[in-house]
Amino acid sequence: MAEPISRRGLLQLSYRTAAALGISGMASAQDARSASDSDSREQSAAPTVALSPGLQLHYREDWLGAPWVNPEAALLIHGNLESGEVWFGWVPGMARHYRVFRPDLPGFGKSTAPADFDWTLENLATVLANFLDKVGVPSAHIVGAKTGGVIAMQFAASYPQKTRSLVLASGPFAPVDPKFEHAPQSQRLGSNASPEEIEYFNNLTAAVSKDTRVNIQKVLAKIDLDNVLPNIKAPTLVMTSDRSVLQSVETVLRYQPRIPNSRLLVLTSDAYHIAVANADECVRNTLAFIRQAHPPATA
């Protein structure tokens, strides 16, 4: 039986494109915590792209398949008060099939935003489109969690030619009350979250600057998807949980059918942040959905 690979080891391998490792399990939150010091060093060495004066996106790139394969890309967009690091649970499964990009959004993680940055959904989508251009990716499977979900919807509507498929792992469809930012992590991560996991996400939240908090909240307070949802042309999977106190299934059902080629998957969970709390299940369903939406070519 293969030795389990820690998140620290996984990241080290992913940066030099590990091949045929036989990784079968998802990296756990405990792996992330135990490797936090090493992660900081690895992140400082991870690539950054300059998109305009003062705007630099730090990102992680993962591909765990054969080095001679040129896979399709997947762009994973994180939520508010986080960074691209929170997708750690998706890497072992997704990066065996796709070239995975996990950028930090402007002002979050190690990414920067200039003082005159245009804090709108449209511009955040444009930043990500420009990012894909910079890294040489003409189109990608777009995945968004929480606030990343609403940015992903805007991206899919604004850049249909760059969107191969769209997957949403929870996310707002309407303006967000500022009180939402102060919801306890236990409500975001669900009742199965450990004290250490809650502390980890509290530390991520605390690391976000006041200016970024204020500016992103202005974006969330003005969400208007009336002209966005009908213009999403890509096959879309919307995932939500059945018992989240922060977003009901009924709320999602008011909006999801307005996305023309979409389907809804309800997971059994009391977490809102299902991309973390239910990472394994989300990845399995995402992979199955993409394969169905884009069947592999046959000889």
C-alpha cells in the first residue's frame, strides 16, 4: 500500500509535475495545519503574474498527471476572506485530470490590488480572464465557491468563449447582508469542523486587510444577476447543502433554473462552505459532471 502523502509533500510534488503517484485520498484539513509553516515558504516561491500597475495575482498551479500530457485547465475561484489555498482538498482529485489554477483574488492572500482598483463583479471577472491569458490558457472549467461562485457566474456570462463548464459550490445569488461576514465559522464549515479547522479559517479571515474587506463587501451588497444568469451558456452544475443556516435550498431554487443549461445537486450537509466541508463529494460530482458535459473523444 502506498504511503499517504501529506499536503506539504503534495504541494512540493505538484510544483514539479509529479506523475503516476497513485494518490487515492483527499488531503485533509489536518495535513494543511501540520504543514502551515512549510506552506508559507512554498507560497512565497509560487508564481505571480503582473496584470497592471499595482495588480499582481499570486497563484498555485497543480498537475499530477503524466508530464507529456497537455490537459484541459480548471480555474478555481475562492470565496471571501480566504485565498486559493482553501482548495487543497480538491487538488489530489482534480489535478490528476486537469491543470488546476488556484489564484488569490485581488487583495486576498498574497495578491495585490491598487488603490484605484475597480471593485465590481465585472472587473473581477475581467481580472481572471486576463489572468488566464497571461498563463496561456484559452479556456477552462470554471469552479467557484461562496463569493467565488458569484464571480464565476459573472465570468461565465462575460466570457463564454473562455468557459468550458461552470461549477458552483455554494454562493450568493442576491445582495449579501454585511452581517453575513460575521457569521461564525461553525455555520460556514458545518458541525463536523474541528476546533483546529475553525481556528485556521479564523486566521485566514483575520489576515484580510480592512480595505479589502470594505471593498469586497460593497461588491457583495450590489449583486444583481438579472442579466447574468440567462447569459450563462456553459453547462452548469450548482451544488448546495440541504441544512445550511446561511443559504436554504429554496433560495437556490429561485435562481438556479434561470441558468439555461444547469442542474442542481443538493448535498447532505449542514455546512455552507461545502467546497471545504464536503470536498471529496464535490470533486467526485464535479469530475462526473465535466465528463458528461464534455465526453472524451473516441478513436
